[in-house]
Amino acid sequence: MVVLKYRNATFDDLPKIVAIYNSTIASRMVTADTEEVSVDDKLKWFHEHSTNFRPLWMIENLDNEVIGWVSFQSFYGRPAYNGTAEISIYLDQNFRGNGYGKQILEYSLQQAPTFGIKDVLAFIFAHNEPSVKLFQNFGFEVWGNFPNIAVLDDIERSLLILGKRICS
């Protein structure tokens, strides 16, 4: 297993975060965005994260290369849901397919309770079988199925919400 380092993202990381995000758009597997986003487009999202409640981490290898990022986002934006967070994991295209997703998800789930997170959600397109399988291997179950809710290149796609209670 490769040793990975996690650090809180800074504003200077935002261009790299956006570049990694944009690199996933063309696949039509990961995001419902159909065109590239800008740093300005992601400013509000970036500022919704905090080091003590909803972290946004940069992930680096021992050579200090950024291999990706992971974030926790509040679910539904109301206080009654503070114990629930959505997780997003994005890898640089040069580091995909090497098992990093498993390592990052495991670390993130271990850390989540320190942020008051009891339930973790993942919003994943149903046709993104590798991501669905990854999360199911960690005990996530389908908590929601939105059939044919998205249209990507004139093809209707279903969205799954996978969930897992990590502490009571």
C-alpha cells in the first residue's frame, strides 16, 4: 500500500481541484456537469468547507504529487441533518486505477466521526459500476434510486444515493 498524505486544501489548491474535476466531465460517468467549470464557479463550494466541520483534503503521495482530493459536504443544508454528509472523491487522471480510491475512502470513513458525521452518502451514477462497487465493498447500500433523472449526451442516466451509517 502506498503511503498517502492528507492535508487541508487551501485557496491556492483550487485551480488543481478544478482541473481534476474537469478531467472527469468527458467520461459522463462521474459528474452531471457537461462542460468544464471555472475556479470562480467553485468558489462558493470551496468556502462551504471548513477544517473542523466539512473538510476538503488534498491527497498527495510521498513525492508531494497531488493525486486527488476528497470532500465532505453537508446534506440538504439544514441543521437537523448535520450528522449526515456527502463524500466526493476525485483522482487526477494520472493516478486512477491504482487502488487509491479504496485507500482514500477507508481513511475518510475512519476520520468522519471526528467531524460529527454519523451517516455518509455518495451520489453515484448507476452506470458508474466501478464507483458503485467500491462503495458497496465498504458496506454502503442503495438508500435512493432516481431513475433516468439525468440526461448526458441524449442518454438518460439514473442516480443512486448510496449510504452507510458509520456510528450511532
